[in-house]
Amino acid sequence: MKKYIFVLISCFTIIFWSSCRKDFDSEPSTGNLEFSTDTLVLDTIFSNISSSTYQFKVYNRTGDDFTIPRITLRNGEASNYRLNVDGIAGTSFNDIQILAKDSIFIFVETTTDITQQSSETEFLYTDQILFDPDGNQQDVDLVTLIKDAVFLFPSRDNMTGETETLLLGLDENEDEIRIEGFFLDDDELTFTNEKPYVIYGFAAIPPEKTLTIEAGTRIHFHENSGLIAANMASLQVNGEVSTDPLLQENEVIFEGDRLEPEFSEIPGQWGFIWLTAGSTNHKINHATIKNGTVGILMASNDGGTDPTLEITNTQIYNQSNVGLLMRTGNVRGENVVINNAGQVAVSCSLGGIYNFEHCTFANYWQNGSQREFPSVLIDNNILVNPNTDEATLVIADLVEANFTNCIINGNRQQEIGFNKTDQAAFNFNFKNCLIQYTPPSTEPENPELYDFTDTALYRDIILNEDADYRRNLDRFTDDDTDLDLRRKSQNFLNIGEESAADGKATAPGMGVDITGKTRDMNAPDIGAYESVMFRDREEDGN
């Protein structure tokens, strides 16, 4: 696709200039070119994956027309960079003319095989574009960081050209439902932190097998890709606490495969982690799951008394639909942070068993249309085929949904919501939670579920008070100018000492928060983070 765009730029420019530009007399340049940059840094890419197209401009600031006798890559035809100079693709160009007070564009791409350059897992690939190398030479440096990776993808039939698929089931017409994907081989069931993993299509953990992911591992998914746990399969994510919360050196990170900074916080770049019905014994610790469609999709539970999914010390954010979607699940969560989901941060759907403690479920979604649903949505029924003659209400008991020492808020007035049918059990409880909920102008269904004075449902609740998050941009000092850091800051949900959650959790405080900080024994804080003194307040003496 990128090569197509690159050629298209070339063709368009040639057509434009052939119709509008006339030949003119000019003198050779004399070393007086000016450039929009002296070093063009192409952002980090994976080995054998094409970069984005980058550009810079070459200026003729003089009052005379002139010709650049030759423009070439220092490494010539052996270079892994590709150029497009004023509409012409190649690696070397002769007699490029620039009118007085005018300029030309130069476009640059690269695709590099790291194994041909270095035995290391990362390699800084460089070259130079030389202008008039036989006379008054000037140059622009080209720099790209190349990462080696383990690439996992479906096989392709050499005879038919068809790509390997996974069978998901049958539709109402008994036709197979398939998705492009593959089962991991036995020697692929341990992901290490030696190299990043890049997955195309859906990688499936085979039945009765376990995928183990070591601390510090990075997993990157291509568009429309993800991870699936099949029947009786298990996912074990063994991240550890990191010393640097920005580098997250010991976290296991799941994200897309676009490494350019502008993609670092963009939702919807890949699919989801799907724990299918019948999969079992999933444990996720110290993970970051970002920039997908659904962070974790959990379909049913394994039927046992222990949680099918235990998720701890984990962040899920920038999901275009739902952060954590559980359907008749059995889930225990502690120190879980979920933010920035296009629909719902946490969905406890179609009944189930849920126990969350010291979690921060916020939703400050600002990417596109305004969301319709609250941060946390709990129901015990789903209407299948709505608005048709085949509409069916599917129900399941909500055995329990307990939220203890949790923050639930966001940028809507009502950040908890319920969808209840009396045909199935509906048991929930919130204790020592900070909740954002302002009654709507129209009374909701089952208004008794929102009675915060009912101690059978709510106890020691703090309503509509400020969590005092680090995410607020005014928390940054003038030195915090890094754009990538500011993008990331939207998901900084650690709290300050002015937070209404400070010291309001149930005592005694036990264990540590998501960063590894020991909780205050006598006055622990609500949410996944123990409070800290923000730097700007500390400097101001406030």
C-alpha cells in the first residue's frame, strides 16, 4: 500500500509538472542550497516492514534559477532508502532544476532487513543524500532505528493462494464462520523479552495448551489481528513491577505495530484478546493493553469455583469500543486501571461473578463522537436480534458484582449503569468507592438501583468529588514539553494528596498499589494508586 502511495505521488507530480512547468535556462548550484532539516529521522520500524513516507524541502533562496547537477544516496543502489525527488523515483538524479525563490520536495522511505546489517536486535541504519557530490557538496543525513522481531502469521497455500483461517463456529444458516489466523506451535508457546513479537491475523493458543509471556515482553498486533485462547487453553502474563513508569521495562505490553510517535495513543489499531468460552485459568499481571478495539473479551467462564480470569496490576486504555468486556464471566481484579474506551470501560455483561478491589475505572474518551454508555455497565440480560420477529431475551444470574475501594468516574454525569431483568438474579455491592453519578433529568429504569442511601447496595460511598488525577495537563510544568509524554498523560490516573479518595479505603491497608508502593496501613487510598505529592505543588510549596 505504501509503495502504491509512493508511486502515486511520483505519477501525480510528473503529470503536474509536465503540464505546467516549462524548460528554463539555469546555472549549476554553488553550494548555496538550504534544507528544511539537516537530518531526517525516520521513526523506528520493524525489520522488513516498510516505513511511512517522510519528506523535506530543498530551497533556492537566491534570485537566480539554478540546477543541482546530481543528487544521490551515498550508498547508491545498495542503499535501503528510496527517494522521490521532485516527482521522480530512484536513488540518483541528474540536473534537478529549482526556480529562483522556489523549492522542491524530496520524499524518503526505507525497508531494511536487520539480519543483513547487524547481529543485534536493534540497529541504527543511516545513509546520506548528497547534493552535487562532484563539486560543491552538501548533504542531508538519514537515520532510522530498525528493530528485529519475531513475526507470527497465518500460512498461505502455494497452490490456491488462500490464507490459513480459524474456525469460530457456524452461523444461523450452518455456514462456517472463519477468521484469518493460526494456532501457535508448541515451540511458540513461550514469549520472551529478547525480541518484540509482531502478529498478523489472530494467533490462537491451542486447546489444553498454555501461552506463557515473560516480564518485559512486547507484543505488537497488525490491523485486524489479536490473540485467542481456545477451549481449555490458558494465558499466563507474568509481568513485573517497573522502576520507570514511562519506560515500563518489566511490563508486558500489547499494542499495535505502528511505531511512529503519532500512533502511540491511537485507539482501534488492532483487534482484541479473546478468552473464549471453555478457556481456563487465565492470569494477567503487570500488563498494559492499549490501542485496540476491545482490550479483553471474555466469553463465559470455565464452570469452576475459582476465577477464570485473575487480572492484577494492569492498565487497559485507548480501546475504540470496550476496555474489559466480560460475558457471564468469573473474574477477580485488583489494581486494574481502565480509561479511554469508545463505549464502556468495564462491562459486566449477562450475569456472572465479579470481584474488583482497588481499581480505577475512568473513561475520559475524547476521540470522535461522544460515548453513550457509562464507565461501568452491569447487566443480567441481552436482547438478541432486537427489532426483528426473532428477538430473544437471553438471561443469566448476576451471582455477584462487588466493587471495593474503587474509583469509577469519567467525563459523563452518570458513570455507572444497570440493565436488570427480574427473571434472573441481580446482586451487586459497592463499598468505599468514589463514584461519579448525577441523576439524569429523566428517571432511569429501576431507580432503586441508584439509591446510594441503600446500605445493602452502597456503603461509605463518596459521590461526585474530585479524584485529583495526574492526567490533568495543568499538572505539567513548563519543562514537560514532550508531545508523546503529553499524549500518554491522558492515561495517567495516579492521584494527588488533594484527592477525595485519599485515605478513604477500608483499613487496614494491605499489600501494594499498581506501582509497587506499599499501601498506608491506617489510611489507604481508594483506587489503584496510592496518592503522591505532584511535582508542581511540591515546587510551589502548596
